[in-house]
Amino acid sequence: MVKCKCVFLFVLKIIYLHQYFKTPEEGGAIRSYHISTALANAGFEVEIITSHNEKQYLKKQIQGVVVHYLPIHYQNNLGSLARIWAFLKFTRSSYFLAKKIQRQNCSTPLLCYATSTPLTVGWVALRLKRKLNIPFFFEVRDLWPQAPIEMGVIKYNWLKKVLFKFERKIYQQATQIIALSPGIKEAITNKVSSNKTVLVSNMSDNEFFIPQKKEYNQGDTLIKPPFIISYIGTVGPANHLEYLIKVAELAQERGMTQIQFWIVGSGKQLANIQAQSEHLTNITFHPPTNKQAVKGLLEQSDATYTSFLQIPVLTTCSPNKFFDSLAMGKLTIVNTRGWLKELVEENKCGFYANPQNPEEFLTQLTPFLEKEALLYQYQQNARDLALTQFDKHQLCTDIVNLVKDHFIR
């Protein structure tokens, strides 16, 4: 646990760039919240530059971290042009704000910690290094531009070449690169020297998410609750929840009424997914919510479902809700090959189901419906994996130590 502060003879400041910074009260991905507060607890001064959907600039103090909110509208359901405009506006505004912070701390050693996506955050980090001599760490959450290219968003060959060149330049100029999955790390080391790239995956908050045994009574009779499978996250093109709709359809056709599916979130494809599932009685939709409410939903769930469109780049993803599922000790079902499939199979905490074959999903699920002891063992294995490999405190300590080593050098 990161509690002891570093003993330095002078102040060390970190400018933390994350366009989508969230707190636990807001919900969403809160990796940057954990890392930034861990850095602050370790004695660093941390200033985050992010954005929000309000009309005015806002500055807050959150758990010892200064957070600058730039008024830049962004939502998951925006079209391509609106997204690009939001990326470019944040790039310009965040650079000038970082420059102002540098001027106010001209005698203070500075480090920029930039986390993608979008890749345009790397432009700010590059410019801060070139113009103001501020070194930067670059954290890669998703492989851009590979992801939008494989999804068909970027089609022009000349643009692909420009973006790949830009990506390589960011990697080359970074002091340290943090990859969130083995696949992301491998892709980066194919482009630049491997000695500057480290793996620090997404995290399980094992103190907040604590497994609870699911059972309840009605009168004097023990009533077995429905078996709930939850999808929690963005409902977008990359998640392709049509796969889950097909499973729900087959379960309903077969009269497997004990299985219920919850979809928790919002996104560009939500209306489409809701329309496709109107005839189903075994799907319930919940709006996106904060961390506390997610915990409550997971407490009622027996299993979780991690869903991605079947393209190679998405096998490298490191979705934060997967790690929440492990921490809560849930049967963890994935539909993508790659490291997530290897994790659940090798640790016997879930299973991989071919998304093109809904029958395979139900076949693999059936033993867990029939054998409570088997379900409990897999759920316990999930919790053990969260504790031993993905504990929030250990992974935040890894980041803090990288930053310490940088300043010591």
C-alpha cells in the first residue's frame, strides 16, 4: 500500500494528462484516480488536466490531487467528426494549460504522465518535451491507430501511414511506456526498444469489492434466486453486444428461465441493442452508474460477461470491469481470445465462449447452474487471482516506483 511519502530535498511535480479522468463517485474507468492519488500519497505534487461536459473551466482538489477540468464536450455516442473536434480541442487547450503550470513551477523538476486514448494526448506530451524540456511517461490503454483501422473507421492509406508514424514517434520520445496488457506490450516492443516498456495492467480494488454470498429467504422457504449474468461497461461498436442478445434468445427458446442478463451502461449502440432485445424477457437494462452502485449490481450477479468485436486488436484490451469481476469473485466469461481467455482458463475462474456460437455459451454455463460447489470454486479462484496478480495497491506501487526511479536518475 502506498502510504509513506518520498523524502526529497525539493518538490517534484507531475502533470497528468487524461482527457477522460473519472472519480469513484462519477463511475467509469478510475485507473487514473488510483494512480494519481497514490503518487500524491507518495509525496509528489500531481496536477491532472482533463475535460468535462460543463461550459466553464473548473479546478478542484481531490484527495491531494489538483484537477483542472477543461470545458470540452465528449460522449461515447458522438459521431466521428465531433469526436475528432473534441480530441483536437483538448490537445490545444491542455498544452497551453500545461505550459502555464510549467511557468508557475519553473524551478521545479517536472514529469508529464500522459495516458491514451486518444492518441492525440501524445501530441501534447511530445510538444511539452520539445518546447519545454519536460520528459514524459506514456501509458497505452488501447492500440491506436490499430484499433480504429481494424474497425474500419480509418480507411485512407495515407492517413494510416501518418498515424503509424506519429505513434512510433511518441514511443521513441517517451522516457517510459506503460502497457496495460501483454498484447499491447508486444505490439509496442515490435516498434521500439523493449527496455523502456513495462506491463502494468488494469487493477482490482480488493478492499472495495468484497465477495458476498448470494442467497435469500422468502417466508420459511429458501428461494433460489435467478442466475444473473451482468455486462457492465460501454455499449458501443467495439463491444458488439449482439453476441449476448443471441445467447439470451437461445436461452429463452430453451426455457432456461433461471438465467437473467443485465446490461449496465450507455453508448452509441444502446438504442440498437435495446431494439433487438424487445422480444426478450430475460434481459434488463440499467443506466451507467458510479462505483458504489456497480458494487451493488455485482453483489447480485453470479457471473459477468466481457464482450468485444472479433478483430485481432481487441484481444489485447484490458477492460477495467473484468478486474472488478475478479475482485468481487464472479464467474468471469469472456468472448475474446488472447490474454483474457488464457487468464480465466488457466486460473479456472471463468470460461471462453465463441461469440459466433451461442449454444457453446449455454453448454459451458450449464455445469455452473447445476453444481453450486463448482460455481463457488470458480468464484473463489477469481477472487484469488485478483488478490495475487492484480491488486490495486501493488500495481499503483509499481507505477510510483517507476516515477521515483525516473527522478532519482
